[in-house]
Amino acid sequence: MEIAATAARQTPTPTPTSKAKHMNQPFRLSLAAALLALAAGAQAADWSDTSIGFRTGNKFAEPFGSNDIHKNIVNLTHASGYKYGSNFFNADFLMSDEKDPSSAGSTDGAHEVYIVYRHTFDLEKLSGTPMKFGPVRGLGLTAGFDVNTKTDAGYNSKKRMFVFGPTLMVDVPGFLNLSLLVLKESNAPYSTFTNTATPRYSYKTHPMLNAAWAIPIGSLPLSFEGFANWIAAKGTNEFGGGTKPETNIDMQLMYDVSSLYGGKGTFKVGLEYQYWRNKFGNPTTAAGAGAGPGATAKTPMLRAEYHF
């Protein structure tokens, strides 16, 4: 998913059984840890919101591949707040068409699970000391991880990324959080083109500027939601090539359909757009050179969410 394996080092190929066990165990452990943290937080939650969603688009892109891939994505999202902070969990199940194949020569599309977990400690609540100033209503410390597993032709990503850093909570309707996070990322790709596995490789520790928001639009049943990441280059990749800074902006304009029948926030539909340049650090290049145009995605989507 992240970087093509065409230049992969020649290493012994594990058997399918041992490879699956080796690759999926950290993924299962990370998922279990996030679910345990959420379960513990939910018992003492001051507020919580859990939703299932669906989005679809036909202009997804993959480095070293196409930039007109159709994907359907199902997501499970949970956010909650408790005495000392907040939790956020999201799991995406992404299903590609044949332009992002599941293996070399396959006409079936790739599939992927991508999980994000963040926990933010509210420093004012922890210390009892007011930390409001100017437009800032609070300060936090955020920690968490990203983990994924993908079945595709050229990379078969098994990403692990741990994050930590300070967060500013801006005083706006809804919320706007600004974070400066340190990222520690690794991957262990496998190419079905060459049947080559690459040992888990750790990239250079690097920073990310993150904004996350959900802001109501006046008294209308509309909200502007999304996130924006600027991620610095992460050094040399596992194949000896360079990486570039990446920009990933994903924003949605959502309409609260449940307002039509006296409800609030139960069922939402909307338009979503994602701009992702130098995806996963792969430099965007001309066709036939390097990662190609597929390293930048410009993806409009339709989105729907049901909140429990």
C-alpha cells in the first residue's frame, strides 16, 4: 500500500501460515488494547457517541498504481469523554475494485482494515489548574496508535505507528483540536509480484501537525467536520529511497437527516472530499517515474452515518 515492492530486498519468504500469524498478531493485540481502553472509559463516560458509516468514491489513488480506483468504506467510530479526558477510536474496512488488485494477476480488489486510536488527557482536569488563555479553552496530552493490515498485490501493508504529543483545545462551537505529535512508524511489506517479504523496518521518528474538528453551522442542521495532517518526511524507506512530507486533508459537510423527524444527530448524510499529497511519504511524480500520479489522491465521496 505505501511503497511498491519492486525493489524489495531478496529475503526468505515465510510460509503462508507463519506469515499470517506473524503479521496479524500485533494487529489483534493493538485492536484488543484499544477496545479494552474504550470499554474501561465507557463505564465512567460523561458523554459518548458511537456510529457506523459508509462512504464511497471512484477517484481513490495508490502510489505506484492508479488514481481512479473505486472504493467502498465501512467504518465504526467511537468518541467519549470522561473525568480526565477523551477517547477516539475509528476502524475503516476499505474495499477496492480491480484497479487496486488483491494479488498479482488477480481481478479481485484489495481489502484493508485501518484502525486509529487516540487518548487525550485534559491537563486542567488532571491538575485542577485553569489552563484557558485567549482562544484556547484547554491543553491536553495525546497518545495513541495507527495500525493496519492490507491484502493487495505489491505491498500488503502491516503498518504500526505510535503517536504522542501536546494538544490545544480551541474554544469554538463543537470542537477544534490542534496537536503536534511525534510519530514512530514501522512496516513489514510483502510483494506478491516477487514473493518477497521485507523484514519490519522502522522509519526515522518524525513530527505531524494535526487538526481535527466538528463545528455546527449556525442553527442549521449542518456541520463541517474533518481532519488535516501535515507529516514531515520520515527518512529513507525500507527499499533505500527517499520520502517526502505529506499533506492529508479530509473534510465533510454533513446534513442531519434526523432533524426532519424531530430527532438530532442520529442519521447524517453528506459530501466528503480528501486531498492526500505524497501518500504515505511517497513522492508524487510523472507517470512512469517513481510512485507516479497515484501518490496524490483527490477524492470526492458520498458519506452516510448512523449514530447509536
